[in-house]
Amino acid sequence: MTLPAGQYRPAGSPHAGLPMTYILNRLLSVTLTLFLITLVTFAVTNILPGDVAMMIMGTQSNPEALTGLRESLGLNDPLLVQYGHWVGGMVSGNWGDSLIFKKPILGLLGQKIVASAIIVVLSMAIALALAVPLGVWAAVHRDKWQDNVSSSAALLGVSLPDFFWGIVMILVFARWLGWFPSSGFVEPSVDPLGALQRAFLPSLALGLGLMAHLTRMTRSTMTGILSQEFIRVARAKGLAERTVIWRYALANAIGPVITIAGLQIGYLFGSIIVMESLFGYTGMGWLTYQALLNRDLPLIQDTVFVIAAVVMLTNLAVDLLYVVIDPRIRLG
Amino acid sequence: MKDIVSVDHLRVEFATDSGPVVGVEDVSFTIAPGETLCVVGESGSGKSVTSLSLMRLVEFGGGAITAGALNFVRADGSTLDVAAAPPEIMGQVRGNEIGMIFQEPMTALNPVFTIERQLTDGLMLHKGLNQPAATARALELLRSVRIPEPERRLKQYPHELSGGMRQRVVIAMAMACEPKLLIADEPTTALDVTIQAEILALINRLKRENGMAVLFITHDMAVVAQMADRVVVMYRGKIVETGTVQQIFEAPREDYTKSLLAAVPKLGEMKGKAAPERMRLIGDEAARATQTAPEPREPQVLLEVRNLTTRFPVKGGILRRTVAQVHAVEDVSFTLNVGETLALVGESGCGKSSCGRSILRLIEPASGEVWIAGRDIGALNRRDLRRARADMQMVFQDPFASLNPYRRLKAQVAEPLQNFGLASGAELEARVLQLFDKVQLPRDFMNRFPHELSGGQRQRVAIARALAVNPKLIVADEAVSALDVSVQAQVLNLMMDLQEDLGLSYLFISHDIAVVERVAHHVGVMYLGRIVEIGPRAAVFDNPTHPYTRSLLSAVPIADPRNRRFADDLNFKPITSPIFPLGHQPAPSLYDQIAPAHYVLRA
């Protein structure tokens, strides 16, 4: 026999764990994770072969000058001190200079993260806008032809690599139809529409790749929800079928879909490295690629940290959104 | 008076891969205004299909009405054939002129919408009310189903309400538009007996006040006896017999009805009988005709439980520390004799299952002693405990979940024998054969998989598996609760036969008090982790002394239409929380002896 929920809560606190507790809880764990990320990032970049001083001055440089530069960069300090400098610098807004771009990293990252945010948000929006209706459609017509069409479409999206879709987009929308520019980047602050136009094709290509998981997730959660008793109750109330599906059922099914979408943000930062390069779009992905290619260690270190932090914070946002969607989570 | 519903030769088919399967056929009945018609039958009888057809909800489960008419007299006096009604018309009828309540209150409400939203959306749709008017009506509805603090409930979400309250909300939802017909599909099957009594009384009152007709679907003959004006008995998609409730219970014509009624234990029928009795099964009288009362033997203690206490941590806060404890089992003591059955009864959450599991150390008790055949179970190390498990076995509630779907039954019954190194090779084969014989399963079932068996057959396999190691004690945790009544009677008889033949002792954990009255030698009533009353079965049933025992017994529906108990509103004391802060020291359980071996918890 199932225990009636609601009976097993400590006396005197009907809401054992209000949303605040939950949010604090999550913030604390995010802070802890960010700290671990700085540790890992710092460790990995310091294990990487290569010497920042040598990279700045070139391999043929004077050994004494190299030693001097090392000293002035603090490379001879104990690792713990170097780590302290790095984290302390980030906290105080001094993120150091990029070796290849000869510019302050903070400004560079700020600019590029906005550029990439457009692509990330746009591609996720496209993916969700396609995947949710397709998944719902498949779930409603489970085991009929619509279901097969939906899962084939989703499978097609995921089985071909992103850059292939990128090439198709360039061919179809830029070359043949001429609707969008095939490549390039403009500052959104200078030309917002132009920035969106240039972000659209890479976003569409990425969105098609993202769509598959989201469609399947929508389908499977919707299928589960549609077999629940409260759906039958909603129908028995005389509610229209579209209300039953798009309000009653989807409100319950959307949570896991958004969770998956949040996790995919992490993958997206991997995918934009290829996609931005393909479209000549100079965002975070392109910056990461340049940093890695040129062994720009300070830039690599900061870029990795920023990407990790963005992924973390996105997932935090998703978790908080979940609290809004599903009242049961508020119990913490 | 003109019938409000007349079902005429209804036939429903379900499309499957191997062609259409008939769900129900040739089903005809009528319901008059203000009348309660009970449709009763075991699983697969088609009773739910019939009710879903009246709402045209059967289509959403893959069914189709292929013949017959379902005439329903609408609010304006016109007659609508529901079977042929277009979807727009059905949208007006559903929830407006016909209300429906379902079995599972825990899942019948949408978890992400407030109670207010779920109560008002139907009102706004059907009655054209605006939000404030709908909310006012919702509040009125919550009052009429007697929910405590109705204003607060409106803003709450379903998970914040107990099962009984949720079912009241579901009923309020169904009643929202004052339907002329209420369909109740097993509305109390998932509820505790006191809550069931409250809900049945509530349905009776609402019916009386609104003059509506009720179509009541149930598998429980006792509930039928309490609720019905007329009864339709269904079996395998067809109607077996129709009649008034008195006719059906007192002069059933058909053999199926007779056997169904025979298998139902009636609370109170064991009055004045010393020993448990086998369940009545038509055609089974001969099987044990020679049965005589067993020789009264010197009672010999098998299981002794002293001051058993089990607690579960409640985790909370940022560090997931234990912030409180569920006092699941609180200072419980009893003994169980060789060859006897001690039943632990109580409602969900009372600790009866935790008690059974703590005895077997499937969960570790916090304190207390358990002695089985003179051995201190609590003191055993892991290896010795494993060996000791041969003496104590368990049969679980759900025969679908307790068997491995991927293994043949032979292997599953043989497994305990192999685990304990008791048999191998040809001997193992022979022992498994014997076990199948013992639980009266055909030998060729040995090579089958669980999904090929019915629920009752599976439970026999579970019993065979428990018997394999010749245990002295079997903890049967709601072991027959998931079974149809006739199958339940067969399995209970099997258990009683095995007890007589093998001298088994049962700790019989159950919420079904009528069954307990029939099978138990001793009864312990549990409430909030404690045994509030324990004694010989006759003493507890004939002279219930603790207030909780009394209210529990008064809530049990009796399978006799002349003994109706749920006319007026009932309000049982809700069970309080068994959660206490850390360091809470509960008082010890102290008992008054009011008769030989009959103890009652001191208040």
C-alpha cells in the first residue's frame, strides 16, 4: 500500500524546506563546483607542456631575458601562490592579458561571450520549438505513422554531424537562396539585425543536432504522462483534447525536457568550436580554438573557466526554473 | 420514473496486433434517477470498460464501441445515444451532466496545478462562470465534501494533501456541475478502511441531497452490500446476473454469483468459533471434508519480539543531515506460537510492514530483541544471519514485482535451495517438483516464465519459493491483497493447509480485517508504530477495547445488505504524524491485561 504523501512531514512545518532553502542549497553547491573547476583548470593548464615565457618571447630568445620574464610573470612562484594570483586576479577583475591578441582577457571574453550567447540561445530556441511539438505529436499518435515520422526525423538530425548541417545550410540558404550571409560576424551593438542574420544559419545547424534528444525526451515523458490517471480525469471533466494535451500533460512533461536542454548547453560549447569556425563567426568557440591552436595558456585557462561557469549557471537556472514548473520540488 | 441511463446490448472491442479482442459484449442495464447501481466483478470482467464507455473515454484506451446503444437522458430532457454522439456533444456531457471519479486519488489530480485551478476549470468551461464566481463555487464544493480548512486547500497542490483529502477533491470535481449521473470506478479501492468508510458515506449523502444516480464499479462484495440498490454481476465481459441487492446476496441464481459470495469473508461470522476456518469455496467442501479441529497442543513459542523499535531518518538541510525521525515501529512486543497465525492489522503507515521487515532484519531495527526458535536474531553476524534466513521467509504483496521476469519459475523456486546448498542435481529437481505439488501448481508450469501466469498462480510460486528452505516462520506482507476474491480464498486455504501440514507459523500482515478474522489465531492492532491492542482473535473481535480498534472495526464494510453502516457522514480521527524531532524519547508501551492474553495499550 502506498503511504499517503503529506502525512510524513515533521510536525509544525507543513513546508519542510521552502524554495529559499532549496535555492540556497543549490547556490552553495554551485559555488563549491566553481571552486573545483578553478582547481582542475589550473592543474590541467599547468601540466600542459609549454612555457608561457617562451611562448611570449619565442624559442630563439635570450635565456636571461626568459628568466627575467618568468620572474616578472610569477612563473617561479610556488604553484599555490600562482593559483592564488590567478583566482585573486579574477575576483578583482584583473584576468591578465592574452598572449596572442595582446589585449586584456576580460574584455575579450566579454565581447565573445555575447556573440556566442546569441548562437547558443538561438539554437536552443530553434531546437525546442521543433522538438517539443514533434515529440508531443509522436506521443499523442504513439505507435502510429506519425510516431515513426517523428523518430525518423529526430534520428536524421542526430546521426549526421553538425558541420554537415552547417555545409547544407550554407549551400541552401546562402548560396542558392541567398537569404542569409554565408559567413562573418558583426558586433550586435553595431548592427543587431545583421548580427542575428549571421548567427541564424549556425544556430539552425546546431539546433537540428540538438533536436533529436529533445524530441525523444518529449515523446517519452509525454507518453508516460498521457497514461496517468489525471489525464483521464481531465478528459472526464469535459476539457477539450487540446487543453488536456497542451496544458495538463505538457506542463508535467516539460520539466525533464528542460533538464536535458540544460545539459546540452555544455555540449553546445563543444559544438560551437567547429560551427563558428565553419561560418567564420568570431565568438567563444572561435576564441577557444585560437587559444588552443596558439597555446595561449592564460587565455585557455580563463576560457575554460568561463565556459564551465556558464554551463554551471545555466544548469542552476534550469533547476530554479524547475522549481517554478513543478511545485513538488519546493519541498527540497 | 424514467430511467436516466439505459444501456442496450453494448459491445466494445479492443484492437490488438492479433485482431480485435472483445472487451464487453451484450451488456444491458438501466439506472433510475436517485438509484445506485453497482457493477461488480473480478479483474478482467469488463466492469471498467462499461463505465468508460458511458463517458466515451474507452476510445482513449484503444477501445471502440462496435454495437449497442447507451441512452442517456440529458438535462433538457432529450435522450442522447452516447455511443453515437459527436465529440462536441460529449464535451458538453462529460464533467457537466455525467461526473466520474476514479480509483487512484494519489494520481487523479494534476500534480503541477493548484486545487483551485483543477476545481474551477470545469466550472468555467461548462457553466461559463468567471474566475471569482468559479472560485467561490469551488470553495462551496470543498465545504460540501467536508474538507478541513477549505480556503487553504484551494491554494495548495495535490502532493500537500493526504489520500483521503485528495479523493474528496476528486469527488468535489466530479460534483462541480451537479451532474445527474455519477460514475464511481473503484473509488475506495486504494484507500484505507476508515477513509473508505468516510468516502462511501460522502457519496451516499451527496446522492441523497442531489437526487443523482450513481453507477458504482467495484470488485468488493462488501462495498456492494453497503452501497447498492441494484447489482449487476459481470464475468469475462458479460453480465452474469442482475437483481436488487437483497436478491443478489440472499437468493443468487447463478453459480458464479454464489461462488463469488461464498469466497467473501463477512466480518462477524466467526463469532463463537475458537479456531480459524478455511475460506468457503464452492466445490471445495469435499477437498477437506475430513478436516477436524486440530488437537489442542501445548503452545510452544516460535517467535518472541521484545521492545522492537525501528526508526527511519528524515534528511534535510544543506548537508542532508538527519533532522528528524520516523518512528515506524515503537516499542512493540509479542509472541507467536508454533503452527499459529498472528495477524498485524492497521492502516497505511501504521508500521505493520516495517515491523515484519525488522523482524527478518531486512531493515535494521533501532533497538529491541527478536528471538526465533530460541535464537537471538539481533545478535547474529552477517554470515549467521544469512543461514538463519532459512528459518524465516517472506511472501510479498505484489506477485508481479516479486518474481524475476527473465527467469523460469523452476529456477526461481530452486534458487533458495541452491543458495543454502540444500540440494543439487536430481535431488534439486525432485524438491522443486514437490514444491510445485505442495502449492497445487501443475508441474509443467516449472518451465514457464512469470508473465505466463495469473496473479494467483504467481503468488503460489512465491509461496513455493518461500517454502523451499523449510522455514519455521513466514512473514506474509499483504500476501493476498492484490488478488481477486476467489483467488484470494484459494491462496488463503492453501496457506492454512500448509500450516496444518507443516506446522508453519505466519506473521500475517494485512489491512483486510474480514480476512484476518477468518485466518488468524491472534490479532495485533497497530497504530502509529505501536500495538494498541493484542490478543486471541475472538477476544479482540468480540471485545474491542482500545478506541482505535473500535473505530477500525466500525469502518469495515460488511458483506450483508441488511447491515448497512455508512448512511451519514463519518469523520474518523486523522492519523497524526509519526515524525518526531531527534532525541525525542517516546513513552514505553504499557499494557493493561483485560482478559487472558488480551492486552490493551494504556493511554
